Amino acid sequence: MDFKLPDIGEGIHEGEVVKWLVKEGDAVKEDQPIVQVMTDKATVEIPSPTTGRIGKIMAAEGKVALVGSVLVTIETGVAVAGKPAATKVAPANGPGHAAAGGGPPKIGTDTMITREVVRAAVEAQAAVIAPVARRVNGKVLAAPATRKLAREMGVDLGTVSGSGPNGRVTKDDLKTFVSAPTKVISAPAAAFAPMAIASSAGDERVPLRGLRKIIAEAMHRSKSTAAHYTYVEEVDVTELVNFRASAKKAAEQRGARLTYLPFIIKAVVAGLKESPYVNASLDDAAGEIVLKKSYNIGVAAATDEGLMVPVVKDADKKSLLTIAKELDDLANRTRAKRATRDELRGSTFTITSLGSLGGLFATPIINFPEVAIMGVHKIVKRPWVIDDKIVIRDIMLLSLSLDHRVVDGAVGAQFMNRVVEILQDPKLLLLE
């Protein structure tokens, strides 16, 4: 059978083949993931629609495949790992082909996933990187093939008006742009066109694909829109270290692994309540600052493919132990790619932590479309002056990156002062 790239989302017409998880001749079972495909929204794993053996791979890694085009041929009627051979050829899963029994065509997963469920997976990962799908400060959506064509033409996509859904730039938009008599490719656009990088003997080239590519685009967009500045503060967290140590065992008895993050989240929420402009987004299209009334705290989690941001929703309404349990569960399922759509979207403020890996402090990049992100750094013992005496204390640095279009320095300092106050005296959390 010919297995075709399924229709996995509204407005998605093509995807880049990032990685094949099988090779020609491999035996596969129904619902087994066989290929990773990246659209302009996210990278998803496409499972096999049937049990059989991989025939010929038609779409090589790095190739852009159109929805409905053949990705791979699968030989059916082949026994796999003790499973009886199929007695009939499974139908191809091209767009518009109905699955047995009616309804949307089944494209396979471990729980009878349909197109709608795969679309939800696409949207869930896209929410981490691109929470809004519209034109923002000249940055527009475009399919991988359109981006490639723009690079070949030397056109900055930010200068092209998109006619597709949500402002998507199409190939026709590019052709119209370059053929219009009044349009010229600006010198800045030409100056920042992609340049070939020479390699030396022994260099290794790794394709920029999948989540890594999406992260690269998202970080560039954030730096291109927000006016970043960073505010750094040091905190004497000796009391917090002692309090956590005394409460750790009791928390474990209640099924919670008590780290420092739940305390930091509660301190952040207290700071956001007093500094609402830090819990906001800038709507460029409307010319409005959106002050968020919910306190949804994203916590950057490292995965094998790159950073993802699960979200603790309504953190102001949850206890330390509840947040501790939720964080542990979210982090584990995010790394295993089992976090749900809602758990990976809707953050209003983000915390990123390297834990004990090292470094003095960093200047994190804001998680668009938020206006602030806080870096949490390792706790070290340092000499500290208290009442004119030098004592040994546990010290931690915090680095707060802010969007100066929305948050002035004084507001950022006010927010940070509140966070520091609580972390230095965690008993203040009892008053929150």
C-alpha cells in the first residue's frame, strides 16, 4: 500500500520529513510511529496505519512533502512479531479517504487516533513556541517551501502581506510581491539574507530540523519584537533552604517531591499581583497592552529535542504541595511527549532554571507573547554581611528579562523586590 502524508491540520498543505524512525525492510506494527514530520506549526510523529513491512521510502529526510503525496510503501500480509498476517490490503490514507466504519480516516496511534487528535497534538506543541498564529510585528506564518522560495528570492518574509489563513504568506504572495512595479527588495533584507557557511576538514553538519528549527525561529521572533533588558538580583535563601529541608520528609509522606520551584512560583505570583504589567502581553495589531487576570506559570523543561514549557494553571489558587505534585507530573510527561494540549499552552509568565548545572547568571529570552521571563540559578554558600558581621549564607541569583515596550525598569525592580522578599522569608507565604 502507498501511505500518504495525511491532512493533519487546517491550512497545513505540506510538511518537512525530519526523521525516519524505521528503515526499508523493517517490520512494523499498526500504530507504531514511523516518521517525524514538521509543519510550520510543530513536529509530530506519524504512526503506521497497518501491520506490515516497510517497502520503499519515497520522501527522504529533509524533503518537503505535500499532503496526499506518498511518504512510504508498506507491504501488508506480512507477519510481524508473532502477530498474524493481515488478510487484506489496508486503504491508503490520502485526504478525504474515509476509514472503515465512517468518520475521519484513521492514521494510527496507540489509542485509535484520528486526524482531529493529531491536529490537537500539532496545536499543543505549537502553543509552546507560537501561542498566536497571526501577523506580529511583520513576522508572518509561511510553509517551509514558501520560506525556502523567499530565501532564494532574497525576500524578507516580514515585508510581505500574507493572504492565507491567519496571515500566512503563500507562494503566490511572494510572486506578487516581487513582480509588483513599486516593490523593491530593501538593502537591509538583502544584507540579512542567509549566507553559506564554509566548512573545514572534520566539521560535522547537523540539519536544522524539527523542534530545534521551531525553537530557532521562535527565539529570533522574540528578539526581533521585544525590547529585551535584564535585571539581576541576589537573594539570601538560607531560611528557604532550612524550611524546605524541614518540610521535605512531610511532603514526601503526602506524595510530593518538594523542590525549590513551588516556593519560587508562589513568590512570583505574589510579585505579579503587585506588578500587573509584568503579567501581560502586547497586542501590536490592536495597539493595546493586555493585562492578564490569570496566573499561569510556565516552567521550561529540557527534552531530548529542546526546551518545552508545561504550564501550572491558576498557580495563585494552588498550595505548595499541589504545585509540587503537578510540576513533577508535568515535567515527566513533557519529557516523554505525553503532555496534553492544554498543559502546554496559555502561560502568562515563564520561569527557566538550570538548577545546579552551573554558571553565575544568564539573560533568558522572553517566551513570546509574554513580556517577562525569570532565570533561576544555583544556590551557593557565600560570605554575607549581617549586622556588620561576615557570615556564611546560602545565596541564589535571579535574572529577570523584560520587554521594555511594556515594563519600565522601576516596575521590574518592584516585581523583583517582592519576589526576593518572600524567598528570603518564606513564612510570608502564609499571608498570601
